[in-house]
Amino acid sequence: ASAVYGTDAVAGVVNIILKDNFEGLDMNLNTAMSGEGDAEESSFDVTLGSSFDRGNVVIGMQYTDRGEASQGDRDFSTCPLAEGANGLYCTGSSYNEGGHIWNGNGEKGKTVNAKGEDIE
């Protein structure tokens, strides 16, 4: 990148290429998933362009739908480890339905609802 953009170029370069005087219809459909067979993703985009006497109009739209992959779905992240007074322990997720887990003293977590009230 520095050969083109000078010595101040650090890590990466983003080139934006605009569609000048685009005419016609361009459509794309993409699907993908993780190597584990989850976290499906589908996207569809369409670009429509037309020229007239004094200019050009281009309209583009995109729709993306992404499936989920939870922390517990992978062996390497099922039990995130933290270090406490007695060594390493499993901390769990920082979010769950119905509340958040607060690691108050580092050994035991505390589950509260959105109002901050204890959940037993």
C-alpha cells in the first residue's frame, strides 16, 4: 500500500468504485454457512440504472439474513475460562435470557434481571 499511497499508509486500503452511468439490471444472490453447518447467511442485492437526457439514476437495494451461532455451539468457547483465587474456572456467557451474569467476587457469578434484581 505504501508504494501507491505513500509512507503514511499503515495497514490497509479501501478502494470505492462508483458505477458511473450504470444502465440495466444487476442482481446477486449469495448463501453461506459456517464449517459447522450453522450460522447460515443469505443475501440478495439488486441494482437498477437508467440514463436520460440530463443524467443517470441508479437505485440499489440489499437484504441480508444471518443465522446465529452461539458461544456454546463450539468446543473451543463452550466454557470460557477466567482466573480466580483457586485457579481457572468456567465463567459462562455474559448474556442469557432473563438477565446478565455478574462475576461479583471472581469465584461465583450473580444472575440479575433487567431491573438488577437477583434471580435465584
